[in-house]
Amino acid sequence: MTSVSDARAKRPSVLVTKPMLAPLPPAGTTRILGIDPGSLKVGIAVIEKRGNQLTCRSAETLRLAGATLSERLLHLHTHLTATCAAWRPQQAAIEALFHHRNADSALKLGHARGVALLVLAQQAIPTSTYEPSVVKKAVTGYGGATKDQVRAAVRTLLGVREALALDSSDALAIAICHAHQHPALPRPLL
């Protein structure tokens, strides 16, 4: 029989550092968290919208630690909770599930997406969901754009000079899509 302390000892160590607390955005600015869910890697990004101006505050690709799906989901929960506490986003956007040919992959992606939605609900952050084609169209003008085209458009729209991993640029694209699509936010001038 395994005791509780033995079971805890077998869990992967999830390093939880005290996040630096970002100041609240100035009046008239909305901070948006974008999430590109995955079962091995998750794109997480924070942008701010003030009028028609979008600014990148944070973009990362989180490689989920753990040998099992449950351990990776725990890591995702812990990290997203810390991210929300540090950045205090006012709104969030997450990519919708799309059809997979592999049912096992779709199920794992659904679990990761569920954990992200749980964290956002626990933090009382209003969350919107966007289809991948809607996200691509919002940033490139074409719903069938490639990941590289999305990344190039994101870098241009946000003035990001650094290289971006695909998961990070996807999370930024989701946040940008929300900034342009959400009815409560001012629309960009065309």
C-alpha cells in the first residue's frame, strides 16, 4: 500500500516561483491572455489593447513536464494559475477544438483545453473561443494561412523583433483575434 507521502514523492517536481506582479494596465487599456492549448506544449501570450494599438507584453511556449498526461495537466494548471496571478488579464481567448483524425490526440488536446478553461473560470476571467480559421483570418486576412504566415503577421502587427516559436505566435494570434473580434472592445479603424 502506498501512503499519501509516498505518492507525493513520485509526482514530478513542479517549480512554482513567486511571479512578479505586473502593474494593472492604465485606464482605457485591456489586457488579454491568449492560449494555444496542447498536451505537450502550450502557447501562452499576453497583449494589451489601447484604442487601435496592440502591444505584446509576454509570449512563451510552455513545455509541459511530466511522464503522464495527469502530471502534464497539473503542470499546466500550476503555470497558468501563476501566469494569471502575475499578469491579471481582464479577458482571455483560447483556440477552439478542431477535428483531428487521431481520436487519442483530440482527447488529450481536449483535456489540456479543459484545464486552461478551468483556470480561467477559477480566476473569473471572461473567456472567448475562436476557430483556427477565424484566428488566421483576423491576423493575415486569409483563413487558410500557414503557421509561418501567421507568425510573420503577428510579428508585424505587434512590432516584435525577436524570433517567436510557433506556439507562442499562435497564442499571440488568438489574443489579437480577440482584440479585433470581441464586441465589448473597440474595433480597429480600417
